[in-house]
Amino acid sequence: MLKSMTYQRRYPFRNSNRGARWFVVNSVGLLVVVFAMTALTHASLAADAPTPTAGAAPPSTSTEAPTSSAPQQPAEAVITIRAKEKQKNVPQSKASQTVISGVQINQAAPGSSLNDIITRYTPGASANPNNGMRIRGADDQSTTYLDGVPLPLSVTGTVTDALDPKDIQTLRVYTGGYPAELGGQLSGVFDITTNTGKGKPAGTVSQSIAQDNTDVTDGSITGGSGKIGYFGSASGRQTDFFLNPPSEGAGHNSGHVEYGFLKLDYNDGANDKTIVQLGSNGANFEVPGTLDTQREWGNIANVVWRHIDGLASTRFSVYSHASGLRYNGSPLDPVYGGVSDTNENLHDTTIGVRGDQTWPGGTPHLFKVGFDVSKTTVANAFVIDVANGPPLTDQNTPLAWNIGVYAQDDWTTGRFQINYGARFDENSQDVTRNQVSPRVNVRYRLDAHNTLHGYYDKLFQPIPVQDATHLVGNPIVQDEGTSLPLLPERDDFFETGIDHDTRGLSLGFAAYYKAERNAKDEDQVGITNVTLPVNAAKACAKGFEFTADRDFSPNLQGFANLAISWNKNAGPVTGGLNEGSFPSTYFFDDHDQTYTSAFGVSYGRGGAFADLSGQYGSGQPYGELQTASGSITDVNYLRVPPHLTFNIDAGRHVATGFGVTLFADNLFNNAYLIKQVTALSAPQYAQGRVVGIKLSQDF
């Protein structure tokens, strides 16, 4: 967030050419090391599988090709390298894709949000303030698909309001190598396959209790008859720790959230299928450190039809999403950064249509064309009371159109798998902007165990109109009131890497670089839970990621990942409460957690299981130094302390369907500091140790 972004002169980043040179030199150097290690091990591993001959199809691997993009389903026209994929108890990360199974999700602590699941397992993902997340340095900048249907962003800015994670069968997180069919927010893509039903009716109910007066109740039912299958669920969560508070023991932080979801599948013969999705949620909570409260809600209604004939397929979907929030500020709140009180009443409705056609173009090619058109309407009434000055206000009804069309080809030849194509996007809200975005994503199979990948993706990421609050200027809170339009972020993304897979061991390495113009960011309004979008003139993100997962035995599996990243912005800034400020030279932004790691082991045998996982973060930057005259001399020169947390769960299910799980999150009670205090916002802490028990019964 720009509220604490500051300039770090000890590490100047003079121009994008230097960044590109850094990416190339370091990537080549690390790839040489990886190649050398691979060469040393290859001889002893050659007996595992024969090396493919020139012109042969690539050997099997446990992941799909990068051309199997998020909206596609495994049964559709997707180049699947292995027909069956074993569902593991630990995540599998390869070539910027992480697969998280429903088994892992169900064994996580009850009440865990989708953000919690993603940050626990995905390389380069970490928690940010206000219960959001960042991936590769980008705050809440992602796109979600439910069974191939786009899920528009809610006014709350996250995906946690849309779906209970227990409704998920498989979650794929994509952080690079985006094919042309993907548009929108692209620091991450969450491809969700929801649970489905068939056969005799069955279900489960569970009750959990834990510290902080936390209890979670949920239930689901699944089944089918003839051509129809169904899955439905409902859940509720109450807790005294709803948001990250400004102190470890902050009060006024209770809240509750409820979810409901229904999915119907109609199979009309062997080739046609219609899916209907209905979902609803509601939440009420207190904002810690204030006397403020917030109420929010969301509803989804989607219909998708698809026809599959061998590798050829047709799909058409209609989707809708409505959401809203009511932020109730208190005039008794203390003055913070010039802000004394905030009130907001915001709701939106999105409707859209999406269609695509896939057909084989001979043995090596699979062509696909498609479109996505959506319209979002917003009604906003927003008032910020300012001490000793007029209020900041925004009362409008903005409208946005997003139009995207694309064409791509999946070309498999010899040891190469190449996905190439382009898309055209146009976003119309404050201003109308468009872009043609070429994409080229290549994988090359070195031998039976090693696969190289290289990506170039041009990205176009409009700021969601739900976020685009415009405030009349007030110099007391450093807002110049220019009311300049917020512009889409435009990126050039590069990535290269290698994956190694043999005898139950998978290793991966990736290096990436992203040059950004009109970078999307946000300001937090005082100590409230309200954020405002901003544009930084330019930004860059670069980093390395190392991943591993291992089958130690049929019952014991483990994983580990390490992400090393550097994220910098440069002004001037448009929008928010810091408009026009910050230097035009690069400075570390407060999304930059240089070292992020996740690791864990999972044991399962019969009906018993046990999991141990952990996360490490090196801390995010904050703070600035000023001269006697008030000029900034050094910014973001400090970092919050690093943190290391552990989570454990163990349980057993018996033949009667009864199950019990004991769990402890943040086992050693490290309620670490996520964000330090700044001139415009309060600090925020992560939750300390939470111990609980879950009882469940299948029927």
C-alpha cells in the first residue's frame, strides 16, 4: 500500500533496462547451476523411464500443460499429459502452478478462508493487512473461476466472501504463464473445481470450537439421480478475532459470517452438460482499534453449458455477482492522519457472458477462440470527516464495461509444448482504454525427468470500478484533489525455469521479472477498514522461487517452497490520500516481503491423519526519514520483524463415519506484526495461537 511506500536510496533501480539485464543474467546463472545438478543425477535416474526420442510426444508428468488454462475443465479440450492425477495431501507446485486438493482444504483449521488456504501453500503468497493476500508482491490482484465461470470481484476486494473453501474439490493457483484466454487481474488466477454429486444421497455435518470464542458449524449434502447431480452446503462462523487488530490484545473485534452454496449438474447424454451455481454469504463484524462496524453480503448465480466431441468443444456461460457493504464509522473515533470519522454505503452488480470454441487443427495443434463481456454498476455513498476541515465525499453511480476477445493455439511438436496467442481488452469506466496483449508460453522436455519453461505475457489489468472511489480534495490529508482518472495497469511479464520429477520427488525453480506502468495500489483510510485505489506511475517486481514435494512413503508426504522477491514503485501517485507525493525514482513498496517460505509434512493411514505445516516471512518495509525542512531523505528503510509460525492437526475417522480432529494454528503463539504504524494507518497483528477441536459425522 502506498501509505507506507517509501524510497530506498541504498538500492536505486535506475531504469527498466537494468532490471531486464538483472533478470537475464541471474536466470541464466541459476539455470546453469540447475542444469549441472541435473546432469550429475541423470545417469543414475535414467533407468526410471526411457528418454523420449526426437519427435515423440512428451513423457508423462503429474501436472497439466500450461495450455490447460484456468477456465478449462480436465474433460474438455485440454492437452493433459497424464490422464489421472493422484490427489495428494500436500500441494504440488510446478511451472508457476500449484495444485491444492480438497483433502488439504478439509484438514485445515475450521473457519479458514480461501485466502488462508492459498497463503499457507502457494509459493510467493503472504497475508496482507485487512485479511487480504498478496502474490508475488501484488495486493489482492487476482481473478477467480468457478468451474470455468468468471467470479467478479466483490466490493470487499477479496474472494473470501464468495465461497466456503469446504465446497472446493481442487484448487489450482496460477502465478505465471497465462494463456490468451485469461484477462483481468493477473498476479494470480484461482481455478476452482467445486464439489459435485452423483449416486445415492450422502452428506456430512461438523461442529468446531476453538479459542477466541470461535465456533464453526457446517454441513453438506451430495447425490444424484439419472441425469441430475447435486451438491449443497451451508456453514457459519463466529469469532472474537475477525480482523487483524492494531495490537495483540485488541478488543472490539468480534464477527460472524455465513455461507450457502448449491450446484446442479444436468448431463444430457455423453457430450452435453449444464451446470447451475447459486451462492450467498453475509458477514457482520467490528473493526478493531475503532468503534466502527461493517456489514457485507454477496450473491452469485451462474449457468454454464458445454458440448464436448473428442478434442472439439463449445462452451457458453452467463454469470452474475452482486455484493455490498455498509461501513458504520463512529464520531468517537480518535483523529488519525487527519481523519476523524468514515462512513460508506457501497454495492455493485455484475452480469456477464463468456463463450469459447475449441477445435483440433491436425495432430500438433489445438485452436481456441473466445470472448468475455461484462457490465458492472456501482452505487456509492462515501464520506470521510476531516478534523478542522471540510469532509472528503464521493456519491456517485459509476458504470464499467469490460470486453475481451482472444485467439490461441496449443502446439505440441516433438519435445515442445507451445501456447501462443493474443487477446484484445477494452475497459470503459472513468476513461476508455484498451490493449492488444500477445502471449507466448513454452515448455521443453529435456528428458524423462526435466522440463524447461519460458513465458512472455503482456498484461492489461483495469482497476475494478468497485474500488474506484473519487474524493474531492482536502490538503489536510495530503490530497491535492486533482481527480485524475485511475488507469489500467500495463505489464510486461517474463519467466523462465526448470522442473525435475522422478521417483516421487519433484523439484522446481523459476525466475521472473515484471515491468509495470500505472501500477495498481491502495491507501488505507486512517484506522478504518476502508482502502482507496491508486496508480503509481511505474513499478517492477522480480524474484526467484524454489519448490519441492516428496513422497517419503505411501503414507508420508512433504513439501517446501521458498520465494525471494523484490518489489519497487515510483511516483508520482494518482488517487488516494497521497496523490502527487512520493519520488519519481524507485523505492521499495510495503508489499515487499523479500523472503517468504511455506513447508509441511502430512501423514495418513487408514482413517488416521496428522499434518504439520509452517510459514516464514522476513517482514515488510515501512517508515521514512526527513530533513529539518521536512524533505524525505530515506523511506521504507525499516522492516517489521520476521515471523515463523507452525500449525498442526491430527485426527481420525472411523467406519461409522464419525471423525474427530484436534488442531493448533500458530502453535508457539507468535502474534507477529504484519504492518507497522504509518502517518495514515495503524499497525496490524496476525492472530496468536488458536487451539480447537472438530467433530464430524458422515451419513
